Amino acid sequence: MRKIPGQISLDGPSDENYFKNQDELTLVVNGLYSALAFHPTDDMPINLTLDDATDIGWDRNTSDLQAVGRGDHDSNNGYIRNIWTNSYKVIGKCNFILDNIQKLDGKMDANLQKRYKAETQFIRAYVYQYLIDYFGGVPLVTSGLSLAEANVPKTAKAEIAAFILKELAEASAILPVSYGSADVGRATKGAALAIRARAALNNGLWEEAARSAKEVMDLKVYALHPDFGQLFTYDGEASKEIIFAFQYLRLQKQRPTVLRADFCHATHRELPTKFRHNRLLIVISVPTDLPLINLPDLILKTICQSGPASGVYHCSSRQHVFGFQFETHKDSITCWNYSYNTSTAVRIQNQDAINAYATFSGYCWKKYVDIKDKDFTMESELNIIQSRYAEVLLIYAEAMIESNKIDQTVYDAINSIRQRPSVDMPVISSGKTQIELREIVRKERLYELTNEGFRLVDLRRWKLADKFMNSTFYGRIPKGLLANAPTIDEDSYVNYKNVANQKDMRVIELRKFDPNKNYLWPIPNIEIVTNKNLEQNPGY
């Protein structure tokens, strides 16, 4: 019987005629990386969209992603269905390779054959890692299935987590530490260990998480990039901080992201000069997804001074980047253009104040915005980072804190990130309790990893999603500033009830989160209808 690996269509290669030679195997393994970088919405990979379904971001399009953020999504949600369907397509491709790779035993370079197998194991484990983060237990399919075998029930999340850790351990033993220039972007030993550490952390396996993170650290091949802002631009693509990234090439019409900007308007947002790379967000007008005001308020409260007796909570926004002033105050109908090579700046229309599609919140994301893309707003070829060394350090710190094995290495991991030259935040002194360090590392993950797709799973892991997502989401006051600072609790929850002019803040969205169901996404309804052995997640 013709076998179908996962959800691969019948018009693809079959196990009757693949693989005949090394070239065929190379072609199919290379294709896994393209398949892995699918875009569930807005021409962006998963990790650049996920924060819009959390307390720190919002998708302004009337989309299925916006519904996930609001908490009124159901099992027919297209964003969730796209992630499920494309994930199982990748798994199917991996299973096809692993079912048939032994046909080339003795017919190709044995070491290359082992490496291709390890790369395939890595990619399959990578996909299962985020599937169980989002859905909990899912069908664990590890080989091609006949139509009669296709109705696979759920496997428990813990069992799949154990499978993921095993697969990544095996892959890490085979994969090289690095590649030559022709193979940049392939899975490495460090990538396998880093994703293993992430999977262990997200499943509460603290010792495994710390051990795998420490193995990455002990490789001594990764280092924090000195310039945080540069890391997410073309000039940072060769950074030693990057462990695994999706590779994009404009000539192949692969697009990592719509720039979330219109460079014809070219107005921008920046922090006060001293803190311009303090891992915030920021800039570019006319966004489709954007940060909400609680995030900059949380961070800026630690770096901006209150006014004198009035206690005004204020940071100047009149900065410029890429040659243009950024100002979202609605009375600022013109702004300065400094981009020309002349001695005098000129006034132009301020699109961030007058354009109907300017940012609703008063802020925009800065990560993955590069002036070199100004002529390619729909064809950026910036690589999108999937794993980097800073995350590994934070995994190590959190895992050691949660297992209550606090030593100097925990402080070193956190402080190395805080003391990055372009960040330069104060050192965390020793002697902290487990509770104090837990609060510190959670804040650090928010500051460091914002807009990289970690916040959703972090809130779920910490059991804080129902607190943060049952809330009114605000933007800045359109024609003014906050009269005083909001309150921020030990969980970093920003509360505006005490702000004297709260009523003037722009309401972005009213959100809800049902803890009885929303800690998991629903399995797509079409899967439940066609697979009678598959049980829906509670509440959907």
C-alpha cells in the first residue's frame, strides 16, 4: 500500500522510488529547512507573531491571531489551524526521510548520512517541542502511516517531552559544532542542546534544562553580541550569539516579515539616547503588529526619573533614528527630517500623528527593522533568529533557581546579559532568595526576549496567563503623557488604576482568558471531525 508520511500529499515522492542516491537525500533534507520556516499569518514565521497573543503585543489586523489574543478563539481559528497543519507537514517530511534513509547504506558517505539523519531528528523534535507547548498532548507520529493507520490518538505531553529530549540528545551527539560558509543555517550540536534545554524548561524538567544549557555554555563557541540593537539587523547576522536562525534570500522570494512599516513615511521611535539599545522595542510607523504601553512603562520605570514635585512620569520621545524624528503626540502634525545631507533639517508631515494607520499604542517594534530594507518593504531577507545564547543563559538561570541550586553561576548568567555593553544595566548582587531571583529572571526574560515569541509559553509555564491576559490593553494618551507612574507588582503586572488621567489613555482591546481552557489551544476542528480517535482539549 502506498504510504503517506504524516500529511504529505500523494503527488510527492514515494517510498518506492526514494532514495536512489545522495543528491536526492540532500535535496529533501534541504527542503526541511524551508518547510520549517512556514508563515501562519502576516508573512512572518511563528515566533514573530506569537507575542501578539500575549499581554505585550497586539495584531491590529482583524485576524484570527487577533482573536487568539482576545481569548475568543475557537477550534476553527485559522491561525491555530495553520500552525497545526504545517507542523504535521514538516513532521511527515521528516518521517519520510527517516523511513527511507537506510536505503542509501553503503551508497553514500556514511558520516554525511548520519548527519542528515541527525538534522532530520532535530527538525522533527523542534516541531514537536512547540506543538506540545501550544496544544499539550498531540498525536506522536514517528513513521509513515497508511490510510488505515491514520487515526492516531493523542500521546500524553510528558511522553512526547521525553521523546523530544531523547531525539535531541541523539542528534547532538552527531551534529557538528559548526559548518563551513556553504552550510550556514543547518542544525548544529549547539542548536540541538539549546532546543533540548528549552523543551526541558517548558516541561518543568529543571535538572535536564540546566544540564543541556550548561553543555551549550561549555562548548565555548557562543558569546553575547556586544551591540544588542545590531543583533537583529543585517550587520548582526554573523554574530556568535546566534545558535539557530531561519535563512532568507530575496532572490528566492522568501520573506521573513513584512516590515510592519511604510518607509515612505519613515518616521521612527527611539528611547532617550542613553538607553537606545536597552532591549526595548520601538520604531517604524504604520505597523500591523505592535507593542502595548505596559511593556515600555514596565521597562522605562527603571530607567527614567520622575519629575520634581509634580511626580510626572515622563521620558522625552523627541529623538530621531534613520534620520527622522519620531513623535506620536497627535498635536505634532509635523516633525523634523534630518536625513538629507544638508546643514538644515526640514519640517515634514508627521505620519505618526496624522496617518489613519499609524501606531495605535504609540510604540512600534524595533527588532528586525533595518534601513537597508527601505526599498524592499515586502521582501526583507533578514534571517530570523530561533535560538540565541542569551536565551540559553536565561534557561540555565531559571532552571537552577527553580531547582533551588543557586550559586555564583546563576548570577553570572543573568549579569552577563544585563552587563552587555549596549545594555549596561546594574549588576544583580548576590545573597538573593529563591523568590527574589525568580522575580528577577522572569523580568529579564521579558526585557531580553520581547518580540521573539517566548512570552506566551513563559506565562503559561509560570501560571500567570490568567492574571495578565484578563485585562484592558492600553495605548498612550493621544495628546498627553501619564500624570504619574502606574503601579507594578512582584509579577511585573502593570496596573493603571492609580494613574490620575487613566481615562485619557487609548483603549486598544478588552481581553479575556479562561484558565479552564486557554492554557492550551484547541485542536483544529477539522482534525477532530476526521479523526474519531482524537480528543479535543477541555473547553473547546
